[in-house]
Amino acid sequence: MRVWRDVVSNLSSALLALFLAVVVWVVAVYEKAPPRTNVFPTDIPIQILDLAENLVIASPVPTAARITVRALADTWEQLDTADFEATIDLLGREAGDHEVPVTVTTLQQGVSILDVEPDRVTVGLQELAERRMRVRVKVLDEGSIPLGYEFQLPVTTPGQVTVSGPKASVEQVVEAVVEVSVRNARDTVVSQERPVLLDDNQNRIQDLAVTPPTVTVTVVVERQVGYRDVTVRATTEGSPAPGYWISNITVKPALVTVYGDPAEIEALPGFLDAEATNVEGATSDVAARVALDLPSGVLVFGEGAGEQGILVEISIQPLLGGQTIRSELELRNLAFGFAATASPTAVDVILSGPLPALQELQPGDVQVILDLAGLRIGVHKVTPQVILPEDLGLEVKSIVPDIVEVTIQ
């Protein structure tokens, strides 16, 4: 019995020592990294669990929860959103409004969730319903389709869509509508459009699923018999003045719609000539309104091709060329009492610009100066400066040499 009492006594002492050691270790850990309580910096996404297949959520439900967490400081630094799971369990719930708790759990040891916001939410459940609906096409800008063209009734592919969602919302839908524009269309219009769901007051109904989400809308646009679009080709007579050329020609309108006997219309080439515009001796731009050369029995639509005719604008530009002129150097701004000599005394100036201006240019028209302001006795390297007549469109391409030696005494 005494031996047994000794064993029990020693075991009790050992357990007490172990307990005290654990207490000392816990106190030491808490002093080194005390527990920290705070709001977790990132909201936790809420998952919906066990929603019956024949039901749909018909009321706004929070998508995330904010939590208050207590954990050791070291653990806090390592926590991540993925360490928590927020759920709303709808198992066994039927259609109607239900107040359901938001449950947040974690698998991290030593982490306590002290508060969840919101901790409860009201979830409205409705029966899931769906309807097949024919898609109606609303054609926009019908009045802007070009003269001589017409469009057929639009077609959608597929012709029907499935609308699904809360039963009450689905029952409000009276039509699915897509819009397509035929503005200025001269060919078949094909576009992908999303059907818009409308109630009987033409208000849009949101948050319903449409399958497929887009439909292909086709509007066939055809040219009417006896009508045709043709381009306008400008013609000229005469030649610009020597040294000038035609750099561009524009025609307004560049495209006209003609109509008449179908056989005559089909026999036309793809263009019509405008009457010739005279550019004889021109040295500047020419603009004129001219008539179209129309075959017999062919008439034309269009504002620009009516009584005022076709506007032809012709750009006249001088031919460009180059020329080299030798010019004597002119010394300027030499200080009083000094003398200066330049070597060389003349330079070659290479010019580019309109050929007529170059042909009339005289050596005296080009000035080349050396600015000696601030220079004193000695040998200096000076860059020549060229002064050209204004409004001639000339440009200095090079000066040879481009640095001149100047000796001042």
C-alpha cells in the first residue's frame, strides 16, 4: 500500500509539474504575441447552399459578410480570405420569405469568429418559371434608307427565345424586342442583338435570363427595279499654266442615284461623266458646278446633282524644283573700329520650292549674312544666315560651306 501511495504521489507531482509548465508556456506565448481582436480587412463572399432546383432567389441578398476575428498576433498576419467560408443554407426552404442565418466557419486553429455582419438575412424565394417568346424586331431609321432602295421584313435567328426567372417577373413579360438600324444601308444588314424584355407598359424587366442571350437579325436591303447608284467621274479641258499641275480632284456628291427605264439603267456603266471643267492657264484652285452627262431617259436623284449640278473642285499646285544660287556674304554688326574679312567671300545656297518662283529668282533676291555681333579681334567660325523673299514658298536645303571663317583685326 505504501508503494502504491508513493506511485500516486509521484504521478500527481508529475501531472502538476506538467500543468504548471503548460501554464508558463501559454503565459509566455501570450506575452510575446498577445491575442488580437479586430474586423477582418476583407469581406468574406457568401455562398448559397441547397437551393431547390424549382426555386429562384427573387430578393436582393448580400454577397459578402464582414467578420470580427480574435487570434494570436502571429496568426493574424497569415490569415487570408480563403481561410473562411460564409454560407446561407436554404435546405428544405419553400417559396416565400425566410429569415436565414449567415454562418461563417474556419479551419484555422486558435481563430475565433466573434461577430458576423449581417448575421441574418431575409431571402425571398419564388418558383422558377420559363416561357418561350417570339422576338419582335424594331427597325430604326427607316426614313434614312437611300433613294431607290427598299428593305424586307426583318428575320431573327432563332425566332424565339426562352425567358426564365422568378415566376412573378416572368409573367410580366409581354414581348422580347431587338432593335436594328438601316441608316444609309445599301446592302443587307446583319447584326447580333440582345433581346430586351418589356412589360405591357413598355418598361424594361431586368434580372431575367434569356436563352440564347443574343439573336442574329437579318434585314434584306435591295435596290428597286429601275434604280441604280453610280459614281461620278470628273473631266477637265485645257492645261494649267506652265510650271503648274493638277494635284487633286474631288467631286460632290461622288455617288448619285439614277432612275429610269430598267433596261437603260442596267446598261449603264458603273459611272457617269460630269461635263468638263476648264483649267486652261490656271495657277490656283478651280471650283465649278457642272451638269452630268446623262443618257436619254435617265434621271438623277440627289440634292447635289439637282439644278445646281455637280460640284467639282480641282487643286492646282506649282511644280517643285531645285536651284543653286551663289551669293556674296554680307557682314553685319561688326564692332566700331574693327575690320573683318571672310573666307570664302561667297557661298552656294541650294533652294527648293515652286518651279515658277525658282525660274524668276535673281541672285540679288537671296541675302546671306554673317552676324558678327559681340566678336572681337581674332579668327572666328560663323554660320551664315539666309534671308529669302517672302510668300514664294522657297526653302533652304543647304549652304555650302555652312561655316565661314572670319578674321577680325
